[in-house]
Amino acid sequence: MSFVHLHVHTEYSLLDGFSNVKKLVKRTQEMGMPAVAITDHGTMFGVVDFYNAATAAGVKPIIGLEAYLAPRRMG
């Protein structure tokens, strides 16, 4: 059974992520993982570069988003 990271923040997650998209995909490929996800905080700025880099490297890109919901304020 292969391991796949499903909760990764890239440099687009301010103050939380550090991974460069292209380096992340390269390392994923080097480690023999079939897929990897990015789940940045409230932004999808990196998904096009991530998708292109992953598909070119033969790695399945899983695109996600870490979002926060707040109840509607009444009154």
C-alpha cells in the first residue's frame, strides 16, 4: 500500500506553509508516492502550477483547500 500526503500547505499558506510547489512534486516523485495533495489556507493560488508540475511528473495531483466557516452573526 502506498502512502500519500493529504494535508500539505505550500508557500501560499502564509505563516504556515513552506513547500515550494515544484520542489514538493519533485520530492513526491523521488519518494515513489503516486499522488500528493495541497490544502492551502483559504487560497488556491498555487493549484495551476501544482497541477501542471504534478501531471508532468506522473504524480496524481489532489487539489484541496483548508477553509474555516463561521456562524452568521445575528443582530
